[in-house]
Amino acid sequence: MINRAVVWCAAAGIVLGLTAYAGDELDGLTGTVVRFAAGSGFAWACAGLLAGYLLRPRRTAAAGAVALLIAATVAYYTTYAVTGVRWYRMFHEDGTSAAPDAMRSLALAAAFWLVASVAGGAVLGLLGHAIRRAPARLALAATGLAFVLMAVAGLAISMDSVVPACVAAVVLLSLRPVLRST
């Protein structure tokens, strides 16, 4: 039997994916705002975390976050494939169509993000669930880990380098003694 909450998460994921696509097509400040609010890894991670926070039991929280991120990924990449925005009018230097190469690249990106949606969605859903429903120490640890993951995603937007990953590792390692003492 399909859980109604998971279906709602998938519907929200479709809206998220379509909004992210729209943000890619918008120019100026509006495009920037929509891309940050719906088209960034930070926004998608927040959505997965929120799904886990709102749902119970734990299995449903993980499944809801996974469904949300899979639906968003499918909606986003399917829209690009159907509209042809990123692949239809591409040509190689010799004048031949680059569409097959571009479609292959689009398919590989979609496959990568689908796998990431399953793995990342499960983790984010469980973290969100733990933040709301776990005993205090575990909730604190889940909150710290979620904070680090969100900080890394946010820094990646602004810095676009490996520095955020290093900062996250240092922060996570420095939180370890604090978490043990509580």
C-alpha cells in the first residue's frame, strides 16, 4: 500500500523540479532568487530535510524525502529533455548536430542525481525525523550534522570549490567533543 504522505512528497518534488527548471530560464534578479530558492542543492537538501522532519514513522520520513527528491529530479530533467532547451540547437565545430552527445550528458546527469536522491534523500529524511522525534542527544547530533550539510551546500553556492567540504570536516570534528559531553 502506498503511503499518502509519500505521494504528497512526490507531488511537492514535481513542483520543486519544475520551479527549478523555470529558474534556469529566468533572467536577472528574479532568476537568481528562484534558482537559489528552488534550483540549488541547498534548496533541495532543505526540502528533503523538511520532509523527514514533518513525517513519521522513521521509514515514512526516509521514503518521503527520497520520493520528493526523485520526483524533483525526474521533473527537472524530463522538462529539459522534452523542451530541448539544453540540447536541441547544439552543433559541433564541423556543423554536425551535438544533440546525441548533449542528450547522453543530460541522461548521465539525471542518472547521477537519481542515485544521489535515493542516498541523500534517505539520509536527509532520517536526519529530519531525528531532529524532531529522537531523544535529546541524538536530536542534537542530527541537528549538528544537518547544519554542517546545509552549510556545505550553502558555501558551495557562494564559493564553488572544495573549501566548503574542508570547512565542514573541521566543524564536524570540532563538534565531536561537545556532543560527547552533553
